[in-house]
Amino acid sequence: MNLLRVEGLSKKFGGVNAVEDLSFDIRPGSVYSIIGPNGAGKTTLLNLLTGVYQPSAGSIALGDHDLTGRAPYEYARQGIARTFQNLQVFFNMSALENVMVGRYMQERCGLASALLRTPRLARAERACREEAAELLCYVGLQDYLSAGADAMPYGALKRLEIARALATKPRLMLLDEPAAGLNPTEALELDGLIGRLTGRGVTVVLVEHNMRLVMGVSDHILVLDYGRKLAEGPALAVRNNPKVIEAYLGSSAAQDASIGEAIAGAVTMAAEMHR
């Protein structure tokens, strides 16, 4: 059974079709990457898959739950979490507190417990802190357990967002350009972290311009161009698809260059252009 099913999904902004008649399925436990040139509709698609945008047409289902038209918190409640292309971190809080925020849907203490500071609330807060610390260590941020978010380097903040998303106990995690701005060593570490996420039972949807990362971690790749599906399949099939080469390099490159050489040049160029 597929974890996520998207059928005929479309989103219009005025007369512009940002996403048009898009259908795909995602298997549980896989890394499903979405790539394409700037303006292809990738972030719009992520916003649709998290309820930030309402679709103009089509449907989104997670397992047996039809989420079409639901509010963002209902997507989160069903097990969809995300990180953002532009950091969404609480800089006036510590790293630990940022991760604790992700657990808010898991907490069962109400207003009365908070006002009275009951023993139940104290136990819940202690458990929340312990789990947040474990998640920080899991993503490789054990050196920042006592740090303020405003004192952390950019690469660590990217991991902090992943830890906070993990705190929601997701079944599906959407990563929006997690390697943007990272140096090669940090990108390699991210490769390993994504592998650990799937080992943890989390299905990953990756939107990324770093094609070395995409080709290294992906089980399946969807290529978008002007909001429509250009190609879809395993990494090797997408890498050798002439339509994909044409979208990145132009028709003459697709006709004249060796496919392998062309796509290697295309992914390198794309990575540099979109950083």
C-alpha cells in the first residue's frame, strides 16, 4: 500500500498554472525526490502537500485519510512534517526549546495543569526535554544541547529544523532544500542523516538542487517543468532521460552530447546556479 497518493493535483494563481494535473504515489520507507528548474512548481507542491495552499483540483491522501482541502494542522496530525527552504527557527529560544515545540501535538496536559503546575505537567515537561535532547543527538547536534538558536551556525540550524520535525513523530517528512548553503562535508553528513531517517521508518520527500545528494539518496525521482510532470522513475532512468537533459541544458545538448556526459554537466550546473 502506498503511503501518499496524489491524483490530478492542480494549483492556479490567477491565470498561471503553478501545478497542473499532477499524479504520483509514494511508497512507505522510501526517499522520493522532486527536482526541476526554478519556477517548476516544487515549493508550491510542498505547500499543497502540507495544507498551506488549497488545490484548485485533484486530491491528496495519506494512507486511508483524504486530506484534500484540510487545514495545515490536520496534515500534521496525520503525520506529515516539513522543513523550509528559508529557515523557520525561533531564534529567541534555545535549540532544545525549538525541538520541544515540535512535540506540542503529543502533549496531553491542558490549561488547568499548566496553571496549577501539577506533577503530571512536571513529568510531561521532563519527558519532553529528554526526548528533545535525544533528537538533537540523533541529528548530530549533541554539542548544542545548551546553546541558544541564535548562536548556532547555519548548517546546524538546518539540522535543528529536522530534529523539530522529527519531534512531531511524522510518517512523512518533506525536506525543502536542506542542503542549500551547506559545504560539501555538511552535505555528505546530510546524506547519512536522510538514510537514518528512512531506517527510523520515516518516508522522505526531498526537494533539492544538489544533484549529487539527490542521485545518491533517492529511490524515486519526480521531475517537474512548469508545474507538470516531465519525468518520473528511479535515479538512473531519470539521469538518462533526454527530456530531463533538455530541460536543464537545452535541446541541442540533448541531441549532440552523450547522455551520461550531458546529465553530469547538467546536474553540476544546476547545483551551482541555484545555490
